Amino acid sequence: MVDVAGKDETKRIAVTHGFISMNAEAFLAVREGSVKKGDVLGIARVAGIMAVKKTPELIPLCHTLQVTSAGIDSP
């Protein structure tokens, strides 16, 4: 284990983009919130934020990061 307590704090920003393909009918249902199983975009936001909080468990050899904010946006 390496002691990093004496290092200066740095501000880092990570941004990622994704693409999801679906037919027009499914897209309208998601945008209008009329999907039978509920708010698809809301669930996606929660899942994304949960993934950010679990970064060290999801990415091999990644140390724990102090995350100060996370946001999931859709156009």
C-alpha cells in the first residue's frame, strides 16, 4: 500500500458518453414516461450514480476515489 496522505489535492473531472439505439415507438414511450415498468430514465440515473459510488469494485486495480458529485443527463 502506498501512503498518499502527503500529496496535494487535485481536481479531476471524468466525462463519458454513451449511445442507445431503439425504435421510434420505444423512444417515444421512454421520453413520455409511458413505459409499463416505470420511469426508465430515473432508474438509469440511479444506476449510473450507484456505479460511480462502486468504482473501485467495478474497475480492477482502481483505488477508492472521493467523489464529490455525479450526474446523469439525457438529451
